[in-house]
Amino acid sequence: MSKTFTKDEVAGHKKADDLYIVVEGDVYDLTKFQDEHPGGKKILQRVAGKDATQQFWKYHNEAILKKFKAKLQVGSLDTKPKPAAAPPTPPATPPAAEKQTVKPAATPGAVAPSPGPDASEEAEALDPYGDLVPYADPSWYQSYHSPYFDQSHADLRAEVRQWIEDDIMPNVTEWDEAKAVPDSVYKTMGERGYLAGLLGMKYPTHLTGGKHVAAVPPEKWDFFHELLITDELSRAGSGGLVWNLIGGFGIGCPPLVKHGKKSLVKKIVPEILKGEKRICLAITEPDAGSDVANLTCEAKLSEDGKHYIVNGEKKWITNGVWCDYFTTAVRTGGEGMNGVSVLLISRDMGGVSTRRMDCQGVWSSGTTYITFEDVKVPVENLIGKENQGFKVIMTNFNHERIGIIIQCVRFSRVCFEESVKYAHKRRTFGKRLVDHAVIRLKLAHMARQIEASYNWLENLVFQCERMHETEAMLKLGGAIAGLKAQATTTFEFCAREASQIFGGLSYSRGGQGAKVERLYRDVRAYAIPGGSEEIMLDLSIRQALRVHKALGMKL
Ligand code: HEM
């Protein structure tokens, strides 16, 4: 794309059969494209030979330019400024050298805490990052101080964001409409080491042949790195995409890695972490959702005691249609939670059928109906102990719910960010949308809920980082359930308000309102599965009271 044009040269291409335009200093040949332009060809012919930057931004967002650039750009104007060697980054405020650590002064006789040798380094906020729209990113992206994030998180953030912006964002709408994401994207998740970092545990180099995520040394990996991957993936604004990539894996693989027999884990997990095989979690049934203790899919021990014979149905199983393995909850004993076990079922055992279900949202996630008919599962595939599967499932719920929360908060931010950007370009009644108080009120209500949810999330992720998994399950289950309800209601609110701000553009699919329209459809996929809002709210209080009674609560 090295060809340069003068303004006059571009002006020479102003006919329908020879149509150039300029957008942001780059020259595009739209002669052939005009017939397929969704906005019509006449509108392009009216700006033929001219700089159409302003008109372009009125009707499109950045993803469109990224998507079509390679195909349509023929050069740049000679007046276009050359890009700087490195993108300028605003300095953190104020510059490090001028920063002073506040040393608490002690009055004689009093003991004052004093900062350790690393205090000034830890106190440093990271450089501002991203578009800097307030509340569109977590505050530590925008030069707030944080006790949780350091340079390794900032490096990972940059790595994931670049990939999402270049390879994912421009295609997300197309993939959602096609109800599938190319397999190569999931494979890339494995190759980049992201899948292995999403298990809710320390980075498992023993299962990745020593490989790890480029930006972060494995020994530094923590739950905040995990949070970041899901958060940045969610910026694409599609529940279908996120669930396609990590929906089945993120809940189906951890029970296997943590509670499966070593030989089984060693045999199966490395291929999954590489992105070569896929796994999902099969718990919900046509007649048992949040009410897990009532599941009926049965697993009977064969007479020789070597196999379980599995019969039953599973419904709403994310990724099921594409999966090789199914981490499946089955009934091996009597009624209730003490008769439940977890088995790893492989598609090649025979008797496993999957069909795609049509759903309101998360279109590209592959929601599936599964039938197991006389599937012969070796007893070695038992995950955890027989009839003690409920504990495996419950521990896993915390990890699943935190994932849902991260996604919901980021989707809420996406709704907010899209709204702020659109409100700055759309004019009604003689002024920009953002200049109407009623629109600012909507933005303020979105922002306050987003920040409250996210700060609670950071706190709980930090607790998970510090507590043992069983302690976390017992102590944090209630709070995580409460935050799930908080996050899904925030998401629902933000999707609604963003839709109102975008008006018709978020009612039709695609185009500038694409993310908002899609997310609005995805809301229920978050508010219902993984524990419905109603069950989460009730659990949050019941569980908190139980824990605090044990802690010595005085009433
Ligand atoms: C590089 C040049 C261009 C490309 C690749 C392009 C591509 C597209 C695409 C893909 C859409 C479908 C909507 C979407 O997905 O966002 C669209 C819609 C549209 N485009 Fe363009 N376009 C270009 C230039 C322009 C220019 C210069 C104008 C105006 C002078 C324009 C006016 C429109 C309009 C009015 C729509 C319909 C918007 C709506 O449905 O609300 N386009 N364009």
C-alpha cells in the first residue's frame, strides 16, 4: 500500500466506473465494491473523488474499516502524516521521579506503620491505556492505583487486546450470524497458552510441555491474569464468541484437571489445552437446571464392575455439538445430592448424540441437546469419588460464576462505551446526544453499577487467590452468588439503556449498533444459567448467614 496520491489525482477518479474516496488520509477504490455496499451506491458516487472521512464515521465504526482495508485501499494521500515509530503513550501522572511516598508521621509514643522498601514502586499507577473513555475500562487502565495489578497484567492486557482488535472484532458479527466461530480461533487460544491459564489454578506447565503465555512467566500467573483474558475477550461484545472459546472449556476442564485420576488427566488434558480437542460440562437436564440435586441421567455399574452404562439426556449444554469430551453429572446412587457422580464421557465411546438448539442469544456458542444411550464409560473416567460428585460440581460453580460475572461487567462496559462514543457523534434537536441531560443520566446510572460490580469482583477474585479452594467454596459461595445477580442485573440495565440511546440502530442487526443489539439478545443467557438470578439472590443471604453464624455472628 505504498502508493501515494495527491488530492488532485484522487479527484480524477470521480465517476461511477472509476470511483475513489479518501478516509482518514487513505485512498480507497470503491469502483467494484459500490454495487455490494449495504448503504447503496449513489451515496458513494456523491462523494467520489473526495475526502469522505466525516461521512464515513457518521455511518460506520472502526471494525468496518479494519475489515475492508486490505481489500479496498489502494494507497494514501501525500499529505497523510507518517505514523510515529512508537505510539505515543501519555505519561503516568505525575512522572515517577517527582512522586513522593507519604510517610506517616508518628507522635512520640505511638507506633506508626511505615512503608517497606517496595512501597514507592507498588504505589505507582500504571500508564493510562486504551481509549480512556471514563468507566469504559477498569480504573487501573486509566491511571488509578491498584493493589492487584502490576506490569505483568499490563503486558498480558496488551497482548490479548491486540489479538482481539486485529483478528476477532472485525469478524464477530459475521460469526454470530453464521452461528459458529472458525476452529482456528479456538486453536489459537490453545497455542497462545490462554486455555491453560483459565483453569482457576496456578499455571499448569506440567500439562503444557513447559509452554506458557508469552507475556507472563508461569510462576507469576494469578487469578487476575485469568480475569484479564476473559475480560479482554468480552470486549468483542459477543457472548456467543466468549462461550464458543471458553464457555465449555472453562467449566468442563477444571473438574477433570483438579479431581480426575492422574493417568486420565495426563492422557487427555494436554491435547485439550493445545486447542486440539474440545471439552464441555454436561449437568443441566430437560427437567433439572439450577436444581442440580434432582438430575436423573443414570450411570449403572456393569456386572464386571469395569464400566458405567450411561443413559439420559442433557439440555442447554454449551459447545456440546463440537465437543470430544463431556464432563457429565450422572446419578450413580439414590435420590438427592448424595447419589450424584461426575464422569468423563468421550464421544468416541459410542451412544452419544448431539444436536444444536435454537436459542435467543449467544448464537455462536453451540447450545446443545445431548442424548446418552447405553454409553460404556470405563470406571477410570470417574472424576472425584462415587456419589460425591456434588462437591465437585459445587466447587466448580464458583469458578463458573466468576467467569459469568467478568463477562457481564465487561459487556456492561461495552454497552456504556458504545453509548458514550455514539452520543458524541449523533445529533438530535440541534445538539449532540451527550448534551441532553436525559442521556447523561442514563450514562451515569450505567457507570455507577458497572464500577460497584467490578470493585466487588476484584475483591472476591483476591479472596479466591488467597483462600484454599474448599475454604473459598464455603466462605465465598454466597458472595459470589450475590455478585452474579448484581452483574446480570447490571448487564440487563446497561443493554437496555444502550439500546435506547442507539434507537433504531440497535433494533436492526449489524452496523453501528451491532454490539448493543447482540448483547441485548445475550442477556438472558447470563441471567438464567449458572444459577438463575432468583436462586443466586436467595443463596447469597442463606449462605452468608450460615458462614457468619460459624464465624460467631451476634444477633
Ligand atoms: C471504505 C469505504 C466504505 C466501506 C468499506 C463501507 C462499508 C459499509 C458496510 C459494511 C455497511 C453495512 C453496515 C455496517 O456493517 O456497519 C455500510 C453501510 C452504510 N454505509 Fe458504508 N462503507 C464505506 C463508505 C461509505 C461512505 C463514504 C458513506 C457515505 C458517504 C457510506 C454510507 C453508508 C450508509 C448510509 C450505510 C447504511 C447505514 C445504516 O444502515 O444505518 N459508506 N457501509
